[in-house]
Amino acid sequence: MRIHSYDNSWLLLAILVILLSFSGALSSNDKEKEKKSSTVDKKKEVTYDGTSLIVNGNRELLYSGSIHYPRSTPEMWPNIIKRAKQGGLNTIQTYTFWNVHEPEQGKFNFSGRADLVKFIKLIEKNGMYVTLRLGPFIQAEWTHGGLPYWLREVPGIFFRTDNEPFKEHTERYVRMILDKMKEEKLFASQGGPIILGQIENEYSAVQRAYKEDGLNYIKWASKLVHSMDLGIPWVMCKQNDAPDPMINACNGRHCGDTFPGPNKDNKPSMWTENWTTQFRVFGDPPTQRSAEDIAYSVARFFSKNGTHVNYYMYHGGTNFGRTSAHYVTTRYYDDAPLDEYGLEKEPKYGHLKHLHNALNLCKKALLWGQSRVEKPNNETEIRYYEQPGTKVCAAFLANNNTEAAETIKFKGKEYVIPPRSISILPDCKTVVYNTAEIVSQHTSRNFMKSKKANKKFDFKVFTETVPSKIKGDSYVPAELYGLTKDETDYAWYTTSFKVDDSDLSKTKGKPTVRIASLGHALHVWLNGEYLGSGHGSHEEKSFVFQKPVSLKEGENHLTMLGVLTGFPDSGSYMEHRYTGPRSVSIVGLSSGPLDLTEENTWGNKVGMEGEKLGIHAKEGLEKVKWEKLSGKAPGLTWYQTYFDAPESQSAAAIRMNGMGKGLIWVNGQGVGRYWMSFLSPLGQPTQIEYHIPRSFLKPKKNLLVIFEEEPNVKPELIDFVIINRDTVCSYIGENYTPSVRHWTKKKDQLQAITDDVHLTASLKCSGTKKITTVEFASFGNPNGTCGNFTLGSCNAPVSKQVVEKYCLGKAECLIPVNKNTFQQDKKDSCPKVAKKLAVQVKCGRDKKN
């Protein structure tokens, strides 16, 4: 019996060995299959020549837009990407953010807003390409230019030069990101969407500072990414000496005129940043760039052999928390084609969409034709492409006269080109688009006060204690970047000094506290009394705070709170950039100036007590004693209250009316920095509304926490708003070119989609909304812009009735723009006036909905 059992044991063991071997073989085969599937397929490699990128064996015209994943939420990504595609883009460009992914050395974050893989896969799902800009330095008005703070503390490091510590950490980061992309099979050579990469960023701006080491660094960076053999081309922007096979690309507003071109004939002409507006810093007035100017610049670039443009930004989004660079607003590139909330900014969105349609009609000529140039006079230019032996032809007729229209004769026909504009003729005969003639709709953004969220707020407060004397052994005020380590915006400085009675009695008038600071802002107390604050600006960080004071005999205590508004994001030797108080003195004493900078002992304390206790989130609320707000609170006060989510699913924001400067959290999530007291030259805050993504909110009882630096603010004036673009307009001249959407290409022939190609004003509501009201209509010479139209001296009386007939109750409508539509009695009261149609409607939902 035992022998039989013994034999069975051997049999079972043999079977187990065979099964394990078989399993091992399967595992080995699976690994081999996985290895093969993650390797580059040479047949799918993205290549290029002197004309364009070549993807899957096909030349491409690439219309790209910058969308940065950390500047919106994963819940917003699908709609943003979808709208970008609907706007005619086929590529999304993004930076990777090193200080987002590795905030602490060796500790990585790829979740939530940092989920780069999810973001790229959503782009792929929409059938679009990706350009990945690795940095390691990105600028991007992002704190520290995307470099993690801990990098500053690596011994012997110098950023962005031929420095071994920097190159070592950069290579590790770059390989980590690219390996992750490769593991997820996201490169085009693996069947994924990434067709192009970028290493470094606008390096020519700092290269001279590093001399030969700068050139060596650029060569090293190029070799690094090319050595990984990922099957995609690489670019360096604003780097005309980019080493082969790196493509040099242009950044700017008018690369069609400023770009010297590729540094080798076998490289395509690429535009990596076409700035759609100007980023804003606190203290700025409103800025914008017109849709006409952007369209002109793109048409010109493509007319001069360009085949790739990227709009920076296409959607700017929000600098949540403390992620913005110094002085940069929380709202980022709001005037982009998709605004901060992901809504279509019209007419910029629609006018560029029409441009992409027009360029696509020229695609074969641009990619396969031979270019020719004619210059009829100093103000005009004809650029056209013809494919020999075929009827393929596309032309760009340019008028560079900024004040008057010009007539251009081309191929036996005359064309009137408006001032500073380009007309596009996909068949060298028919104008389908002009950069100065906007036929897409316009919108005006509305901030509607929420009825649900704006119930009476029950504010509770907690005020920070101002220290009078902190133990320390520093003989100079500590440098603020190094003190805070990008973990907070705040750090305390204290020192004490003695003044004897004889000095005070002999002093005429009041002595003055004088503090020279390298930035960014400062609050000052003397003997517990608040003296006030000072700050610099984005253009001039340094400032001097000075104020007459009353000193007491004996020991006096000076307290300063150094305040950051983000880390710098540009320039050479960033690791040696300094800020904070640099010179402190008491002047006006009879004995002469008293220098406190290097003759006193300084104590330091980093951060606010409330920050350390985490009272911005529900979990930390009970760690301090909150009191009911009664009257005005001093500075350095935390405010907390609860509110219900605003009605509907429209974008939401908080308006910080009545407040000064500080930080906002909702349900523990950082909304961003606000600065209402820093007024622009127009006397207004640069930013009033602060975006609260819907994913931050619960239906009820949302926790709002505010840290306010300044005293005597009015939190009762804060309110919540919902945002829409339900004010929709059109503003079209009667002689404009009809919309490009009337045209298509079939067998290389331009054909009309409709039998009757005529000019129309197009109005469309978003979602399921319909046109409920016609607020303005005038066919004549109306004035103003969408949301602010007024009648001119010429107006067709039936204008409003005509528009109501075509549009009321509809989700979208088309209005013929011609005299027959609006002058039904065939009487023209102002025949010498070139007519324009201005329409403004309001969109909304039926009450039953």
C-alpha cells in the first residue's frame, strides 16, 4: 500500500513538472509576443522629407492644437478633444510636466489630471494624432518651467547645459516617459497616435549663456531621443541649428514671414507654436489676438511650403492650485479657440475651422505640386501650386496693404482682396475663403449668477498668529525659493533690534522701515502692528517697501511674511534664481541708518499653520478653532463656508468680488491663486472669475475654504456663477465670400455641394438649446460687437422680422445675406453704403425641458 502511494507521488510530481514546464513555455511565448508587439514596426515608422511628415506612407497636412492635460480635468478631456476635432484639428500637442509626474525624487504620479496615458488614449479614440513635447524644461507659464524643485538641490547641478548631474536626471526622466509610452504601444510605429516628439524648448533663448556647453547639450539631447529608435521624427523649436536628423521648427505669431526655414532641404517646414493670444499676468489689462490675424498667419505659412501648424494654445484651461509661474493668472489662454471652460470661442473657433476646410481642399496641390510666386506690385503677392500634367492647382492671393483693398489679376481673372488678407483658391479659379471675411458665427460669454449656490453664506474664520520672534541663527534673510521648496507660497522672517532713548529723542520726525525685495510680495509688522504690504510685477519683480514707524525704546520686533506667486519659468541659470527680502534697514535715526540685513540674527518659519494642519480640506477642519465671522477680519485669515452646487451642468466659477489676495479650495481641491487687489491700468482686477470644475463638486454641502492675506475684505460679496455662450451673433458683409462648407473635392475637381452657392449668416445653439429671442438685427451699417451691437445711420426696417422668421424656435438657422432678403420693397435708403448684417440671438431651453 505504501509502495503504491509512493509510486503515485512520483507520478503526480512528474505531471506537475510537465505542467510547470508547459506553463513556463506559454509564459515565455506570451512575453515574446508582448515584446514583439511593443517593438517598433519599421514599415509604420513616421518619416519626413522636404515637404511634410509621412504617416503610414501618406503625406499629411497637420492642424494641431496645444491642450495640456493638467490644466483641465479627466472629466473635461473627452469634450475638449471632441470639440478640437470638430474644429478641424487632426493632432493634439501636449507637454509632459516633470514636476507633476515626479514631485518628489523617485516618487511618480500618473493619476487624475496627471494621467498622461489616459489623455493620449482619448485622443487616439477620436482618431487624432499626438505630438509629445518632453521638455525636460517646458516654460509654458508653469511653475519652474516644469522642472521639479528637488532638482535645484542636486549637488553641482546646472540646468539645461552640458552638466552631468542634470543630464543624468534628465535622461532617467525622458527614458521613463518614453518607455511608458512604448509599453502602452502609443507610438505610431506601434500603431499608436504619437507621430512626433520634441526635446528641449526654445533653447536658443539661453544657449549663448552656456557657450560651448550649450551646443554640446543640444547635441546630447538629440542623440538621447534618437538613440531610443522609436520610429518617430523629433523637433526642436526656435532652434535653427538643431542637429541632424532633428527638425528645426518655428514659434511665434507670423512664422510665414519670420521663419528662416528648415536648416536642411530634406526637412519639412513646421510651426510648433502659433500663439492664439497672449498669456496674462496679474496686473494686465485684457488682451486678445483676432481670428483674422491668426487665419492670415496660417494661410501665409501654408502658402510658403508649410505643412504643419500648432495653435498654442487651442485650449488653455486653468492653473489649478499653485501650478502657475510667477505672477501668471490662474486662468490660462482664455482667448484660445476653446476658452478656459472648454467652450467654443467664436468667431475664432469657427473661422479657423473654415480655414482648415479650405486648406484641405488644396491638399493635393500643396503636397505634390510645384510652387510658383508672382508679385504684381509691392503690396500683393500670388503663390500657387500646380502639379504638372494634371489640373491640380491651388492659389493664395495675398494683399499686404493694411489700409485698402487691392485688385489682383490671376490667370485671366480679377480678384478684389480685402486689406491685409489672403484669399484661397483650391482650383486656382474659385475663392472659397478669405482670412479677413468671417462668415462663422460669433458668441458672447455670459456669467449668470447661480440661484442655487448663492444662499446666505455662514462664514467661519480662523486667523493665523503673527510671530514676533522666531529662533534662528541666520545672519541674512533666507532666500525665499530655497526656504519654501515649492511646498508653500509663504515664509516668515523675524528679527529684533534695539534703539536707545537718546537716539529716539534726537530723531526728527518718524524713522522709516525700508525693505528692498527681489519679489514677489511682502507683508510687514512692527511690534505686532501691521504696517502694510508691497509687491512687484511680472516685468519688474523687485520692489521697495517703506513706511514711517513709531519705534519704542529698547527692543523692537520686525516681522515679515515673504510671499511667492510661483517659481520662474524661463531664462538661463534658473537653479541660481533668487527672490525674497534682500535688504532691510531703519532710516531716519539721528545716529544714521540701521542696517538689519547682515548685522542681525534672523529667524524663519515656513508656511502657514493652517497649511500644515490641512484645514483647507474636511479632514483638517477640526484641528483648529473656527469662530463665526463678525465684522472685519484681519489679514492672514482662513474663511470657510458651505454651498450647494450651481444648477445645470454648465461650467461653474466663483467670483472673488470684495476679496484681496490668496488661495481657494473647494472640497479640498485647489482652485488656484486669486489676486483681486492688483489692478490693471484700467482699474480692474485682471481676473475675477475662478473656474470650479464640475468634478470638484457634490450636489450639496460643498466646502469652500479661502486663505486671505489682506485685512478688511468683504467675503459677503463673493458669489457663484454658471457660464454659457448662449448669446450667439453673426456679423457679415454683403460682399463676403460664401462659406467654404459649400465646396468639396471629387477626383481632383472642386465641386459645389449645393446647387446654389450663396452667402448666408449661420447661427447655431449649443447642445439641445434653441433660439428663443432675437435681441438685435440690422441690415445696413450697424456698429459694435457681439453682445454690444448698436444701429448705424443705415438700417433695413424689416431686419428683425426677417431674422425671427428664419430663426425663432430653431436650434440652428441660415439667413440669406442679400438686399432681396432685407429690402423687400426694393427700396434702398442708403444705396452708397456697403451693407453688413448684424444679428444677435439668445439661446435657451423650452420651459418644459
